Amino acid sequence: MKQFAKIALIIYLLTVHSTRADDNHQLHVAGGEQLGTVSFHVSCTPPAQELFNQAIAMLHSFWYDEAEKTFRRVTAVDKNCAMGHWGVAMSLYHQLWATPPTPEELQKGQNALRLAEQLDIKTERERTFIEAVRHLYQFDDTPNYTTRKLAYQKAMEKVFTDNPDDSEAAVFYALALISTASPNDKTYSNQKKALKLLQTVLQKEPAHPGVAHYIIHSSDYPELAKFGLNAARKYAQIAPAVPHALHMPSHIFIRLGKWQEAVDANLAAYHAAKNYTQANNSQMAVWDQQMHFMDYMMYAYLQLGQTEKAEKILREVTAIKKAHPENTTTA
């Protein structure tokens, strides 16, 4: 009973939100070579295209703050790059997060899309990407979070159908399928459809961060976990600069009872998150994702019977005074 009480306390403390920290801090972005390899061609200048690909890699690894900043750099380098504004909007709508965007985030996304639509959108392909994300930012006629995501998923299906050889259309459509999968569907139809799309892209682009990442999310169920093991063992190698990429493999490792691998993955993510906080947060608030990594790491330690190590993390959690942002993530 005593050990059970400790475990219960750990779980409780990880669900408690800490005080929100000041958002004003400078960011340092990692080099593109550490983020994986993507090639999303857009009608922008060569310097903007290089930054755009870097931002897309960040976006595919859910490094949303860094992606938004980099997409804004794209729009500064090339003021006519409509897809840079599309990227800002995509960075503000976190499709797999448990909580919907705030009104402020929705407004920022709408503003970004308005700027994109004011420019000369050079290709029909780019126009369809921009029109698709518009569904996520409707205020009056589609206020429901789920309704927005379903409308976006249908729009991305058309983008992919119209561009069947476009890897990015396939990968973003796969993410939309995962995002709209019904928790009551135990046939996992959306997840399996996404897996099929992603496996096709994997053959052409083995170092694409979104492919490995979304294969893991598609497989993050007891019945499907075995299909995500190869991706789990590759993702951290593809995008080692991204703390979330170091953590995500543990979703599969835990499903399959690979406890030590889960510990190792989250220990690496934990240290990367602390380094990121030290480099980018003048308030020294704990990045919310770091607590998510600690959650998984403690669970794996407990499964290994290493309660002293779990308790050490618990003591660190109880000492946290500030978190950035306010709500912790769960994906």
C-alpha cells in the first residue's frame, strides 16, 4: 500500500499545472541537419525555401514554438512567400494536443492566413494547402474543435488526391487522419490508412521526420504497437536536435514492455529539454514537454522496480515553481 501511495502521488503531481511563465524570451534554433530531411517546394526565393524546409521539419516534430518563429523568418526574408504565413497558421494549431487552441492562437492563425490570402499565391497546389488550413480557423460557422479538424481532414484528402505523388500532401493528410480518428473505432481504420500512406513515403524519404513521427502516433495502441517499432528506433536518429523526437519512441517502447529503452529515450529527451530551457528561457521556467518526458520516465522506472530513481524525479517535480506554457502536452 505504501508503494501504491507513492505511485498515486507521482501521477497526481504530474497533473498539477504550475504557474505560467513570462513568454518574452529569445529563441535559438537548431541547425537543419539535425532536424531530419524534408523537401517541400514552394514558390519563394532560395533563401526563404531553405528556411521553409527547416521550419517544416520542426513542424513535423511538433516543435511548434520554433517552427512558428522560423516561418516568420521566412516571411521576413521573402515578403511575397504566402506559404510562410500558411506555416505560421499550421504552427499554432496543434492537431494531436488534448486541448484546443486558445482564442488568442486562433486570432493569430486567422491573421496569418489573411496575410497569405492578400499575396499572389503562385500555384494551385499552394492555394489548396492554404484553403485547407482555413477550415481550422473558422470562427462563426464551425466553432467546434472536432468539426474543424474533420473539415481540414476532408480538405487535405482532396489536396492529396489532386497531388498523389506529393510527399508532403501525403504526410499532412496522414496526420489529419490520425487527428480525426474516433476513439470508439477499434478497427483503427484512420490509423491504418495513415500507416499505409506513411509507409509509401518512407520508401522514398527514409530520413523524413514526419514519417517516422506519425508512424509512431498511428501505432500508439496495444494492437498496433508492433508496426511502430522500426520507426521508434529510427526517429531519434533522424531528428536528434528535437527533444520531442527523443521522447516519442518511448510511446512504442512502453506499449511493448521495453522499459529500459523507454527510460533511455526519456532520459535523453529530459536532458535535451533542460538544455533548451537554459538556452531559451530567461525566466528559467520548466518547459511543459520536460514534465511529459519525466512522466514517462518515472513510469518506466517503476515498471523496472527502480523506485529510488522514480522518487528522485518526483522530488524534482515537486520543486517546480513555473512552467511554460501553462498547459502540459500529452502527445
